Amino acid sequence: MRTSLIFSVVGLCLLNLFIVACSPKSDALSGEWNGGDWGTVTIQGKTRAYSNTNGTGPGKMEFKNTRDRTYEGTWGESEKRHGTMRFTISEDGKTIGGNWKADEHCEINPGNQGTILWQRKQ
């Protein structure tokens, strides 16, 4: 009985460590980034915006963690300009790299695609 209890406690501790280690680090992306063509990229929790747009207002992003340090989602300024994105944050947390693609049906530059290279602002 006592051995079973010890194994149960050890098992729960290992499970907890696994869950913590595999959970996305939500704060890893938080802050301001030099976004190159994207302008200033700001990520604070669920607020995700970028400044360089085609005059249609501030850009917004929605993404989710899909695996270790990798994220996928959408970006958009309006119905006229929007698309998909996929990126990875570096192990040191200072660089984000990936790619984006404009939706084929948007009005501004449909189907365009490019790379993402953002550097964390200090």
C-alpha cells in the first residue's frame, strides 16, 4: 500500500513537470519587436499589432503555439489586406523568423508572400 502511494506521488510529480515543460511560454513573445517591413510589432498577451500597413489602420495578428517555439495564425489590416503566417522564436528569445502569405482574395497585393525577421527591441 505504501509503495503504491509513493509511486502515485512520484507519477503525479513527473506528470506535472511534463505539463510545465511542454506548456507554451506565453511571455516569450511579449514586448516590442523591430519588424522590418512590418514596422513596430507589439505583442502583449492577446494584444498583437504591427504599425506598417497600407493605410488601412494598425495591423492585427492572431496566432497559436503549434509546437516548441513555433506559432501559426493570421494577420490583417482590413478585408483589403490579410493572410496567414508561421514563425519560430529563437532559443535565446531575441529573434523571430518565419514566413507570411497574403490571401489570394484580398484587394491589396493578393497572393504576395515573404519572410518574417523580427528583432526584440531592447
